[in-house]
Amino acid sequence: MIVYSVSINKELVNLMIGTTISRQHENFRQVIQSYYQLTKPRIIPLLLITTAAGMWMASEGQVDPFLLLITLVGGTLAAASAQVLNCIYDRDIDYEMLRTRSRPIPSGRIQTRDALLFAIALGSASFTLLAVFANLLAALLAMSGIIFYMGIYTHLLKRHTPQNIVIGGAAGAIPALVGWAAVTGELSLPAWLLFAVVFLWTPPHFWALALMIREDYAKVGIPMLPVVAGEESTTRQIWVYTLLVVPASLLFIYPLGVSGVVYGAIALVLGSIFLQKAWQLLQSPTNNQLARGLFKYSILYMMLLCTGIVVDSLPITQQLSTALADNLQTLVSAIPFLPFPV
Ligand code: HEM
Ligand SMILES: CC(C)=CCC/C(C)=C/CC/C(C)=C/COP(=O)(O)OP(=O)(O)O
């Protein structure tokens, strides 16, 4: 009888220990998940793609894999730090907006003080990694990205002017500079052009989204363009920036000469679709489906444009384009009585 009750008690204790351990395990998993969410992780891959494009262009298709890894990890840490600081600063409005209410700080899963320590740790790790294994310029640029996003966009502009994302968009374009600087240790014209392309792309990217969620912004008094100026004016400005970004993306080919025909073909196709979608939205400014389509496409556009830069810079692509150009020249010169020399 006694033996029987001892064995039951043992089982009970084991069960309780097991439950406690699995509950602790579950809590730990939730804490990690909350810190992860605090960094707004879905945006980071595209920022890194612009960094990678800068690196490939700067190294003419032959990137040192170790430097690539270091720069992408350093860039991730910097972007994560910037996003955590933004989450801390905006916790009041994030609590009010439907889209952001369940973020870790407004939902009470992470305390502000802990988030601040996390942001400082991420920023310090990024600076150290980039300064030690890439170079000081890349590290300082990444830090300027954090300061610009937090100090200029989030603090000075976001709540005060409908031009917030135009000027603030510069923060999102800095990762492209980080990539170029990590390879060369300086910033030259192609790096600034890549910066300009991301900068000009940001208004169509963001305002298309803002058109869909303008009520949320209006509720918390954020003067996003669709709230202040209405749909027609917003779609007009989206159209203007799309008209600027597409030709800007072609300047890599001429006059800069850092990208070739492969990139040119990709940029032309992508640009035409971007213009078509922005034009359609301009014709129907209140059509949410079109706004959603443009927002989604803007992400695909930047992803593929940067991929185009990378593919074009690869030595194999360069060889193929040279061979293609030579063959074309031979073919053309074989045509008799051409009115011009080849
Ligand atoms: C000031 C500039 C920018 C503003 C205000 C802005 C704003 C936003 C907002 C509010 C969202 C929705 C996020 C959510 O639902 O939580 C978003 C999505 C996104 N943004 Fe931007 N953005 C900016 C610049 C950029 C840049 C420079 C990039 C990368 C190059 C980028 C990449 C993305 C991506 C990939 C998404 C989709 C995330 C998902 O899958 O939900 N954004 N952006
Ligand atoms: C080099 C470096 C570290 C650069 C920083 C790049 C960076 C973090 C860009 C973020 C751009 C972005 C998604 C802004 C949205 O902010 P929001 O506050 O309007 O978005 P929300 O409404 O979703 O909170």
C-alpha cells in the first residue's frame, strides 16, 4: 500500500516538474519572439538587399564572402536597433493604431527600459562589428542611419509634417551607402545614385500603403499625406516620384557606366510596370485594390532591381554581354551598304 502511494507521488512530482519545465520553455520562447518582433524583422531583408547591391556594384561582381557576411550582419543589427528605438518612441501611437496595437511594447510584453537596453546592445554590436571587420566609414554610416531614423524621421518629422517620409526616407536609403562604403572605404557617384534611387522610391512605396490605412493615421493625428492632402493629391505625388525613380534607375548605365545591358533590360521592364501601376492609381485615387497592388509591387520592384544590379555585375554576365555585343557588331558589319560605319 505504502509502496503504491510512493510511486504515485513520484509520478505526480515528475509530472509537475515536467509541466514547469515546459512552461518555462514556452515562456522563454515567447520572450525571444517578442524581442524579435520588436525589431520589425519583415522590413530588414529588403534593406539588406540594397546593401548587397551596393557591395556587388562597388566590387564589380567579386565580393569577399566574409566582408559580405559581416556587413549584412552589421546592417541587420543597426536596422534592428533603429526599429526598436522607433518602437519605444512611438509606443503611444502604436497602442492606438489597429495595425500596431499588438506590438511587444503597447501590448505590455516588453518593458520600455528593457527595450532601450536591447537597442543599445544591438547598436553597439553593429558599430563594433562594422568598425573592426569592415571599416569606420561603414560603421559610422550605419550609426547615422539609426540617428537619422530616430532623431529626424521619428522625432522631428513623423508627427509634424506630411513631408515626413520624403525627408525621412533618407534613413532607409543609408543601407545602400553602407554596402558601398564597406567595400571601398569611401562614397562615390554610383553609391549616391543608389541612395537616390531608394530615396525616390520611398514615397510611392509608403504613400500607397498610407492610402489604405489613412483612417488609422488620422485617428492618432499623424499628418501622413493622404490624411492631410487627400487621395488625389497623394496619387499625383506618387506619380511624380515614380516618374523620377524610373529614369534615375537607368543612370547606372549612362552616364555612370557601372551597369550594362542585362541590368538595363531588367530596369526597363520593372520601371514600365511601376509606371503603369502608378498611372492606374492616378486614374482611380480611391481604389484601395490599386493602392495595395502598388505597395506590394514597390517591394518587388526594389528587390528585383537590386537583384538586377547584382546579376549584371557578375563576371559571367559581363563576359556574356561582351560576347553578345561583339557578335552583334560582326553581324551588323556583315550587312552590305550600311549608311554608317560600325
Ligand atoms: C521613411 C521610409 C519608410 C516608411 C515610412 C515605410 C513604412 C512602411 C510601413 C508602415 C510598412 C508596413 C509595416 C507593417 O505592416 O508593420 C512598410 C512595409 C514594408 N517596408 Fe517600408 N517604409 C519605408 C522605407 C522602406 C525601405 C527603405 C525599405 C527597404 C528598402 C522598406 C521595406 C519594406 C518592406 C519589405 C515592407 C513589407 C513588410 C511586410 O512584409 O509586411 N521600407 N513600410
Ligand atoms: C543604416 C540604418 C540602420 C538605417 C535605418 C533604416 C531603417 C530602419 C529604415 C526603416 C524604414 C521604415 C520601415 C520606416 C517605417 O517607420 P514608421 O515608424 O513609419 O513605421 P510604423 O508605422 O510601422 O511604426
